[in-house]
Amino acid sequence: MELVLTTHFGNDQYRTIGTYQELGGYVALKKALGMTSDAIIDEVKKASLRGRGGAGFPAGIKWGFLPKNDRPRVLVINADEGEPGTFKDRLIMSRGPHLLIEGIAIAAFALNAHMSYIYIRGEFVKEANILNEAIDEAYAKGFLGKNILGSGFDLDLTVHRGAGAYVCGEETSLINSLEGKRGWPRLKPPFPAVVGAFGLPTIVNNVETLADVPWIITNGGEKFASLGSEKNGGTRLIGVSGWVEKPGVYELPCGTNLKDIIYKHCGGIKNGKALKAVIPGGSSTPVLRPEEIDVAYDIESMAKIGSASGSGGVIVIPEGTCMVRILGVLMNFYAHESCGQCTPCREGTGWFKTIVSRIENGKGKPGDIDLLLDLCDNMMGRTVCPLSEAAGMPVKSFLTKFRDEFEQHIRDQKCPYGNKFQSAHA
Ligand SMILES: Cc1cc2nc3c(=O)[nH]c(=O)nc-3n(C[C@H](O)[C@H](O)[C@H](O)COP(=O)(O)O)c2cc1C
Ligand code: SF4
């Protein structure tokens, strides 16, 4: 199986520029500097490279949204990686920082952007240090800075650390935070491609999306597309956590069967237990029952079954786990992370937390399930950013697919698993 990103991740020296170059690094940048912008963007379009940050928007099409004017452009890299269950960008930044830097340089050249910022999650101190060292090396070798490799193209790249807010992974909130403002989302339109960072046209892309770009330039968009499934080119880094024998980050072709990811690649459910549920693409994505996981792990196939591959974080839940408690833990998170700007999200996420925790603690009321579903309807599609949907989707899917467990908690006025859910932020 052909790997795009992780071939050399086992080599500790791969993060140094010397080893990276010995193994073929920065050759794609040299090639790209001899191409036109349009030719690079065409190659990325042919690759069917879908954004790896969660929404899966085609990267080449997004790059085409920049207005055709002389205003300076900005390229922002989303390294916030805040979605619970997701831990793959961290691997790229710590094991292959130059892959990302090379991808950024190629993308910036194609977009004619001379300013670029990596917005990295505040907790990733080690990764920020590795990136800064790698950026210094790239400047010293002429891959960043003025007149890159004699091409006449200039690019400055800066690492900006966030302060640990999930909502700052949303692109407009990220831009506000980058500008030194309060990190809450902006109303769209205008979209960042038109008015983004510092009022300038801006493209925001995920770390993995850009790290794929050198391979695409070296090997061609069509080759990349052929590695994956229809409309989903290439491979993906899939982070599998929870109750499996071999949790970790796996690089697999887009469209790999989800059941195979869990049973073949990750060795199946730990200690031979039965599978109870899978959260397939980070905590915001609708939960699946075991009979639903025989599905291609790509954007269209997952959408067909009413869920999503999201940010590539698969959470595996075994038999014997209380689904009410799991939902309670998730709702605690969303209530804490709502920025509070929109009433439906600020109030709704707080009520999600309160109601789910009272059901878990044996104090649920007969109308609570309907109340939760009603809250979902009043929150989804009515707010500035999709965080309220990110909270509503798990609620709706847990209630639909595990309703009997919620009913049992309310009927018996206790958790059948003997759990006590204690909210860390109550
Ligand atoms: C609440 C929220 C949190 C998000 N967090 C992240 C994140 O941590 N990393 C990320 O790449 N995208 C995140 N996104 C998606 C970004 O808004 C944006 O779509 C993405 O960075 C675009 O990059 P891509 O097209 O390469 O995927 C988040 C979105 C929302 C609504
Ligand atoms: S939906 Fe929630 S997180 Fe998003 S802007 Fe509104 S209040 Fe803030």
C-alpha cells in the first residue's frame, strides 16, 4: 500500500532538514516554483484532495475562491486540533514538520500569498518548538524568506500559539484570535477568502491537507486521486482510540472499510469484548451502531448513513459502557467550549449538560428525552458557527440509536451500570 505521509515517521531524524532532504524533501517545492499557479491548483483539483479538518471541502476549489485582485493574501494553517478523539495533526508536526512547511510553501506560491501563519493549539508546546526549529532550518536553506531558491517569490511563516479554546479551531474564530481579538466566530459572509486575517483575502487549511501537497506535486494529482475512493483522493490519517487492541494513528486509503479499520488494522475490540458503538469522525459526528460500520470511510459513503468521517478520529465503545454517561461527558465539553455569542448555543449546550447529567444521576424526568430533541431543533442551523450543531448531532444520534438506555435510566431512576456522572464544571 502506497503511503503519502508516514513512510519515514519512524525515523527520528526525519524532522531535521538534512534527513528530510536526503529522503527527497523540498524537491516538490523546486518543481512547483517552475510551474504556474494555475497548473499547481489544477493538480490539486485533479487529486480530489478534500480538506482534512472536518468539513471535507475540496482544497483546489477553495483555493480558486480568492478574488482576482492585487490585495495581499494570507495562508493560515489550522493546527488547533481540538475535536475530541482527533490526534493526527500532532503526529505530522512532531514527526514530519518539513512535510508541512514544504506544503505551505507550495500552496502559498500557488496562491501568491507572502504571509503565512500556523495557528497551533496552545497545549502543543513540544510541537510548536519542533515547528519553530524546522522553520529556522528552512529559512537558513532558502526554502522560506526572501527570493525562495532564486524564484523571486517571498514567504514569511510564523507559528502562533492559541490559548486552549476549542472554538478557535473554527476558521473565523481562529482568525479573530490570530489578530489578537477575542476568539469568537464571525458571521459569514464575507467568507475568509474575501475578508479574512487582517481584513485580507485568506485561505485556511488543515495541517494534513497541506502536508499532502508535496506528494501531489511530485507524483501528480491523478496518482493521488487513484489512491483513494471516488471524489476522495489519497490516504488519510485515522486516529483510533477507545477499546481496541491497537489504538493509534493509521495512514489508510480514503474509503477503507470502517469495520476493517477497527477489526483488521486495530486488532479488534480489546479483550474479546463485543462492540457497542462507534463515534466515527471526532466527537461531533453522529454515533453508529455495530451493524452500521460495514461502510467505506469516506465523505459521501459516511453521509449516506447519516454520519461523517469528520476529522478522522474514530472512538470505539465496547459493551458494558453507559451511553448516557458518554453523552454527559461530551455535553460537559460543549457547554464549556461554547463561546456564548449566540443564545441557542450558549443556553442549549448548558441545558444539554444539565439534562443529560440528571438522567445519568437518576433524576431524569419523563419528558426529558423530548425536551432534549426539542432543544436540538432550536439550536441547529440557527447560530453564527456550527458548534451548536457539533453538540446537537451527538445528542440526536445517541437519543435515536440508544433511546432505550435513556428511557431505562429515567424509568428506574438510576444508572444500570452504576455510574455517577460528575460534571467537572458544574
Ligand atoms: C467548532 C469547530 C472547531 C473546529 N476545529 C478545527 C480544528 O481543530 N482543526 C481544523 O483543521 N479544522 C477545524 N474546524 C474546521 C475549520 O473551520 C475549517 O473548516 C478547516 O480548518 C478548513 O481546513 P480544510 O479545508 O483543510 O479542512 C473546526 C470547525 C468548527 C465549527
Ligand atoms: S454557535 Fe456557539 S460557539 Fe458558535 S458562535 Fe454561537 S455561541 Fe459561539
